[in-house]
Amino acid sequence: MGTIEATFGFVDLAGFTALTEAHGDEEAVSLLDRFETIAVTALGPRDRFVKTIGDAVMIAFADADAAIAGTTRLFDACMTAAEMPMPRAGLHHGGAVRRGGDYFGGTVNLAARVAAQAHGGQVLATDTVADVARRHGVRVVDLGCFSLRNLARPVELFELPLCPVAAGSAVDPVCRMQVPRASAAGRLRHDDTDYWLCSLRCAGAFAADPDNYVADIRPVGQS
């Protein structure tokens, strides 16, 4: 047991529950294996892959610079991978207690809370990480203060646009998987917005009840 200082990151796949419902458990597990491989490959030499928690991975980056570089690589790989949901991440820097191969404490808890505020394709961070991102030329967006679960004081959060959305891709509104428009199984229009579907199964589900799927989906590449 000991203490360390690091930038802790939690990254998960937005819409993973919807994907499991649409494509089944075996496809979901296979996708998680791919996601974990992508996450490990994205790490720098001093970063540490800590564990998986459901569809999320926990990473201890050596510092904020390493977190920005590693998260950028991870997002870029997910955004360009075929049939991969969009990732979302939360980053926070501080001290933690090391126990075995895991880390505990307020810093870790806050990083997890920050990740829970992000939507698909978004990286959120606290002030220390945001300051380093600015030095790297990232156009940081101050989102204001948020009341996070089980935290006494509001926390100021910043959006770090580290990775552009893959060109020519959309998000399937049923399973939330990224879909290259050129190879989509279907394209349906609802309320003057086009949606691309990954399979005939998803297209059929969307056609039967589109309002059930569009409430919180953000069509990629459309205003």
C-alpha cells in the first residue's frame, strides 16, 4: 500500500446497453474485448491499465500530458474502428492510495463522476488537466460548475475536443454503434433528420417506433 499522484481516466462506450439489447450478449462481449485491446494499445510507457468495470476501463496516466496524449490515441482508434460505439471519458488529476493493482480515494471517485457526465464522443476534465490541454493548443471549453453525485461542492468541468468524429460516419439510433454512411444497411428519415442503420434488424426496429430511439441521440455530422 502507498500513495501516488497521477491523472486518472475512466472511458466507456456510450450506448453500450442499447447495443447489447440490439445485438445480443456475445456481440457485446466481443466488442468489449476489442475496446480493452484498443485502450491498452493507446497507453504510454508510464501509463497503467488498471481494470475494466462493466463497459468502462480505468486508466492511471503518468500525468496530465500523458492523459491527453493517451486519450487522444484511444478516441482516435475507437472513432476509426468499424462497428464501435463512440467512447466518452472523464479525466482528473490528483493523489490516490495504491492497494495491490488498484487505486482508491477521492481523486479516483471524482474522475468516475466526471466521466458519467460525458456524452458519446466527449472528453471532460477538471481544471488541472484542462490547463495542460490549453498548453497543448487544445481549444478547451469551460462548461461551468456541476453538482456531482455524493460530492459536497460543485465541480467546474471542461470539454476537451481531442478527437474529431470519423468522417463519413453516423450513429445508429437503435444500437448506438458508429456506422459508415457508405456501407450502412439502411437510411431512414424522421422529423426532417436522416438516420443511418447498421443492420436490417436495427432498421426494422427504428422504422417501427422511431420516437423511442431519437430522444437522446445526436446525429453525427448534422446540426
